[in-house]
Amino acid sequence: MQRDYFSIIFSCAIQISTIIVLGAFFLLIGFIFYHGIQYVTPSLFEWEYNSSNVSMMPAIINTLGMIILSLLFAMPFGIFGAVFLTEYGKQQSKILMLVRVASETLVGIPSIVYGLFGYLAFVIYFGFKISFIAGVLTLAIMVLPLILRSSEEALKSVPLAYREASLALGAGKLRTIFSIIIPAAIPGILAGVILSIGRIVGESAALLYTSGSVAKVAGLMDSGRTLSVHMYALSSEGQYINQAYSTAMVLILIVLAMNIFSNLIAKKITKG
């Protein structure tokens, strides 16, 4: 009887917590859309930015480029590093334990620290100056531990029977990894990639030190702002607060679209 009483309490607490979280989510999204959607005009999507249209189109293009290039640098090292840790490394190895501790620590480091590192390493030491490529490399390093840890957990969740069945049928270890284990772990790996995308598109502090805030479509060696930096610049000026809300709304829609696209890819690969 007492156990049933506590079960009811915990069940009610979980339901109340869920309602609070969903309420906060919809309140935040609704507040941004309410203030932003009425100021979405064609001038906000003109190709070139100026003080009259405060166009976000250059920032959108820079943001998409930043996402793609950062993931191109980070994903191979993160995924293959996770494969090595789970499939080839000795689980009790001190070096592997050190790598795991380091990656877990790096996930929690504030982005401003990555920005200072990127500024000292890529902008000054390697001579990239304030440029798009400096921002890309900084963000790649920032999301690498997140991809590594999520990929490692996804690979660990693949049942051991998959490996044993593949090896029993005569497949080699490398073929088993690429044909059986990685496809089975794709949903978990993509979950880490989605979190990385969210961190990339929402980053501003690190990019202010590395890629800068010039409002134009940037080449690799040019300075350029992303949507988050664009939103920060508009809000800090104090004259374009409504346009900043519109930028935040577009940013949310981009992240939502990428999440849906990633989930569709995961489902297609899993069914395949």
C-alpha cells in the first residue's frame, strides 16, 4: 500500500515536470514567433546587407557553410575515434581512460574559452587572421568531444550478438564494423550530430574572436557573421530589436528543419 502511494506521487511529479518543461518550451517559442513573425519582410532576405534592410541572408549562408564545414572536420575524427575506443582499444587502458576523461571535460568547457584558444591558435599563431576558416576550425574542435562521446555510446549500445553473428559468417572485423555496427549505431550517432548542429548555430562568443562580424557572404579567408552573431549585433545596437526576433525565429526554423532531415536519414538507413 505504501509502495503504491509513493508510485502515485512519483508518477504525478513526472507528469507535472513534463507539463512544466513543455509549457516553458512553447512559451519561449511562442514569445519569439509572436514578436518576430510580423517583422519578417522580403528586405530581410536580400542578398546584400545594409543599414536600411539589415538583411540576414548573408548570415544564413554563412551559418549553413559553418555547419557543413565544421561537421566535415569534426565527424570523421569523432566517429572513427569512437570506433577505435570501442572496437580496438583495451577497455582498461589508462590512455583510453584519459581520452574519455578529457573528452568529457572538453564538452563542459565554456565556448568563450574555445574562442580565446581559436584566436590565439588560428588567428594569431597560424596567421589565418579573423576569418571564416578560423571560426570553422574552432567550432570543429568545440563539437568534436560531443560527437566522440555520443558516437562511442551509440556503438556500445549495439548488441554483442551482431558482432558475433557477423564474425561467425566469415566477415572480417573491419567489414563487420562498417557493414553491421556503424549502420546499427547511426541513430545514436546522428543524435550527437544534431546536438552539435544546435551548438554550432547558437554559438556567438567563440565566433566573435575568430570569424568576426562582417555582414557579408564570407570566403574562407574573409570575416563573416553567422545568424547568432547577426542577432547579437542587431540586439546590441538597440535599433533593430524586432529584426533580431525575426532572426531568432529563422534560426529556430533552420535547426528544426535540420533535425527533421537528420531523423529521416536515420530512419532510411535503419530500414535499409
